[in-house]
Amino acid sequence: MSEPFLRSLFGLEGKVAVVTGGSGALGAAMAQGLARAGARVAILARRLEGANAAAAVIKAAGGDALALSADVRDRAQVEYACTAILQHWERIDILVNAAGGNMPGAILAPDASLLELDPEAFRAVVDLNLIGTLLPSLVFGAAMIAAGGQGVIINISSMAAQRPLTRAAGYSAAKAAVDNLTRWMAVELERRYGPGLRVNAIAPGFFIGEQNRSLLLGPDGSLTPRGASVIAHTPAGRFGVPDDLAATLIWLCGPGAAFVNGVVVPVDGGFSAWSGV
């Protein structure tokens, strides 16, 4: 297969991508994947030092990256970041909404009842995952529309959206809302502004991050009972690694996916396909 043909399908040369939550394990890996495909990447994170570290990895590999601090729940901060990126590169082509996660107060203890769920913690998780996806989409989507209606938004969902996870009520509900929002925005933007604007989502299966490490792995790296249950229901027989997401992301962002809109793509080792029987 020729390199020009591959570039015509997957090349991102000259594009500017924004990755929220770009200092996290998955966000940083996706940012690196976009950079390796030719994109210039702006990394947004609440802590500037984390964004700087992620950007430094891209630069060390010969890529072009910009680090910015922004809380995706604060529209003014997201707008400031958008203005800074436009001043630096004069365009925005791709938005990856990777900021999100769970919080201890929104996770039920193994022996706890639903009635003990903390509504404020639930609200905080919904704000982070749902509002933290909506606000960047509004701000960076407006920049894409102003530039002629060309751009791609990729939301990061979860297997928890399709198959609610025990104990993770707020996270499951928030990611289910992200799936619905993805489809709604895909239809609304394409009908109103044309086929140059697309919105899709990636639904990772079980990946090890700082937020879920203690739930899935013991201090010695062995599986916890919950981790063992996850692996037992994942036909691939392993957890995902961050690089597993790069190919799907590049495909959805590239020219070869021009007719793909409003889908949620599982990257889960077969978790969502297996009934457990």
C-alpha cells in the first residue's frame, strides 16, 4: 500500500488539534498519536505543569505542541485558551474532549446502598464529564464554524455508558449523556452548517489510570476481585494500553472518515460484544 494513499486517508499534516485533559495517561497518548500523524497539538489541562510535561514529550519527538491551563467546566477559561491557540496557529481543526473521570465520593463502597450515594459528588462527576465536554465543544465548535464550517470533534465516552458499572453511578450516567450529546451535536452541526463538521466518540474499555488503579490492581500489581471480573469479561484477556486508542482517533479525525458522523466506536477488547455466556 502506497504512502500517498495512506496519507490521503489518515494524514493530519497542517491540522491543529486541541486535546482537553491532555496531561492524563489517555489524553497524552492521544495527543502524541495526533502529533505523529502530522497535527500540531494544543494540550489543555487544569495544571499547567502537567500540560507542559505532555507537550515536552511531543516536542522531543519532533512535533509541535502548545501547553495551556484551562478548567473545562469554566467557559471563560476555555474561551481564553481558544483565543490563545488561534493567535498562535490561526486555526483549529480538531477537538478531542478527553477531560473527565470519576471521583471517590461518587463511587459507592462495596457494601453501600444506593440511598447512601452523595448527590453533590454525583453532580460534580456529571459536571466534569458532561459539561466538561459540552463547553469546549461550544467554544471550539464556534471557531470551526467561523472558519468556514470545517472541523472534527471527538468525545471520549466509556464502556460504562452502554453497560452501567456497579458502584459508579455518576460516571456511568455522565458518559451515557456524552454518547447522547455526541449524536445530537453530530446531527445538529451537520444539518445546520454542512458536512464539513463531524462529531464522533470513542468508548474505551478498561484502561489503567491513576483514578482506577486501586480498584483494578493491588499494590503488587495483581488483580483485585473487580479487576479479575473485568478481565474475565474482556475477550482480549487484558486491559487496554493508551496506544490502543491512537489508530481509531486518527481514523476518525482524518479524511478517510469524512462520511462517518454521530458514531460511538468501542475500543474495548471485545468487552461490549460479549454476553458473558
